[in-house]
Amino acid sequence: MGGGEAIKKLLELDPEAKAIVSSGYSNDPIMANFKEYGFKAMVSKPFHFEEMQKILESTLQS
């Protein structure tokens, strides 16, 4: 199961879910349009701890 299918199922179970997509593929359409798929944020791999920390904090506060 890929990210697009996973977020669809997750949001069916909990429409208020806050999910962050992450990929190392820059040409992934989900990464380019993550909000259209239902993700709240995205982070490209590889990432640093500080970057993930900021994204987690901002996502949880929204």
C-alpha cells in the first residue's frame, strides 16, 4: 500500500487525522500536492532531526 491509499483509509477512519508524508523521490506527485491528498505536511528524505521536529510541532499545533 502506498501513501495515497494509506491516507485515504486513515482519513476514512479518522477525518481529523494529522499525517505527514515523507519520500526521497522528488518527482512523487503526492509530495508535490500533499494537501490535495489529505496530508497536513511533507518532509523530503533525507531530513535532519531539527527539520522533522519543526514539522511535527507545527502539524500538531494546527
